[in-house]
Amino acid sequence: MTEKNEDGALAAFNARVAEDHLVGNWVVEPFLATLGDGPKPASAPHLWDWQTVRNHLLETFSVLPETEGARRVLTFLNPALPRGTTHTLSSGIQLIGPGEIATAHSHSMNALRFVIEGDSKLETVVNGIPCPMENYDLILTPSYSLHDHYNGSDGNVSWLDVLDVTLYSRLNQMFFSPHEEPRQAHRNVLLGNGPAWLRPRWGDAQDWPQYRFPWSETYPLLKQLASQGPGSPTDGVMLEYTSPLTGGSLFPTMSCTLQWLHPKQTTRRYRRTSSSIYFAIQGNGTLSVDGRELAWGPHDTFALPNWAWHRFTNTSATEPTILFGVHDEPAIRALSMYRDEVAES
């Protein structure tokens, strides 16, 4: 039998077994042979300009019907994906006007809010515990927690939303439950947002988790650490928010960081199997990803794919830049899939 006939016989065989929903390993082996350098990045690097997004959100006051603030959200869609900001994380900006309510609900996905334009009269209520939302505070709404938002100020307010919804969707684990009332009742829990080093010794300690991480407490620590040197060669000066209950990441699927780059600081080229979303708190810089540059300014948001060579640069000669980051690293580590690599030059 000739080689041509053998190829024809194999193609015919492949077609026959495919009718029974089967495939031969010889069909997928060529794909496996391409994986010597690891996975291809699952999404694309992309930046969303703050002013553009905010202008669109302001338009929703005239184009949306009365919504009580629940629908005034624009989600960042990665151009390389059918949905999501990275292949595991979804992010966007929410804006609500004076007196508006984002109505109470719960869902299986973990979520966080990083406040951009806050106020002492803006609050998220999580499982009955009110959490004020001032500029650059971090507010957590863990899986299945009941939460709502209320703007008691006389101006517009906004925050960055980040959820692991893309991962939950891929795993087919999506649940959502609206509350019977637009707002939930407040609980009188003195330690609900108290110091992390004081916890009740009775009952279920999970009733007193820390949902709010105030910027007024985190920024001084970051600044103090930054005064001691350049930090990591790949990330600059970086702090991770940790759970006071476990000492680990805030969520089993997401970690949150603050990152300080000194003036003119450039990091080493680096790649890791986790993906990230970054929000620029202050300053200007560039993220170089596989030869492509994203230039960020204050309040811009950008996505970094997994396993992509990248480096950060602070383009200012005089001012530091500060980034808030959300990473799917805990989920990747839990599955023993985390790996990173630093370039030689």
C-alpha cells in the first residue's frame, strides 16, 4: 500500500470515529509538540482610558431609564476574548448618582470594589455591615455575601469592579439571587470593620470578617516601604492585601496588590502563568508586553495576559506611580499550575 493510500485510509478512519465522538491521540499530538515554551497568552494586553469610560458613563443618565444605579456599569471587554477582561477575571467601572441605590443581591462569584471617586456618605453594605467608600478604599463582597451600594452624597461616585465571573462562567458555577428589598438592614456589629488584630472569641468568627481596607491605613505603609529602596526587580515595591482571618489572599481565586514604582524605575522582563488587571491610582508609565507598549495615566485600567513577557516603567523623572492590581494567582496556585520566569536581560 502506498503512503498516499495510508494517508487516505487514516483520514477515512478519523472521519468514521469522529461520527461516534472519538478522536485519535495522533490527531492532537502535533498540537502538544508546540507547547515547549508553555501556553500562548489567553487574552491580549489592552488599556481602557479613564476619561473615555467616565464620559460614556455620564451619558447613561440620559439614555438609561430610572435604574436606582444598579445598571450604570461599563465592563471592560478584552478584544481577544468573547467575554471577560482576562480569561478568568472581569472588570469595569460603576457610577451612581446622588441618592441612588445599587440594589441588594448575592451571587456565587467573588467581587471587589476599589473606590475611584468616593465620599464618606457613600457605602457598600456587606452582610449587614456598612462599609464607607472613600477614595481608594478597597471593599470586598465575597462569594454569596449579600451586598448593596448607596450614594448618600450630593455628587456622582464611581469605583472599579473586579470579579472572578469569567472563571466561574467557564466552570459553569454561576448563581445569582436578588434580595427582597432594595437595601438590607444594618447590623450593629462594633468590630465589623475594626482592627484586624482584634477578633471575638465566641460564636463564628466569620461573622466579623474585614470587608473594608481603608486607603488612609494602607497608603502610609506603602509609602514607608517605598522609602527603603526599589523593591522587587520585577514588580518594584509591592504589598499584598491579606485576610486577617487566614493570613492568605483575600479570595481563593483573586489576590490584590499595591505597587509603587520610583521615578524612572524600569522593572526586569518577566512572565507568569497568572493574569492580572491593573488600575493606575496615580502617576504615568508604560507596560511593555511582548514588544507592545500601553501608556497609562491616572485612573486608567489595563489587562495583562498570562505567560506574556512584560515590564513596567515609570515615565516620570520626579513622581512615583502607584498601581492597584488584581491577579488570578491564588486559583492558579491552588491547582499547582503557577510558574514564573525572569528574563536574563
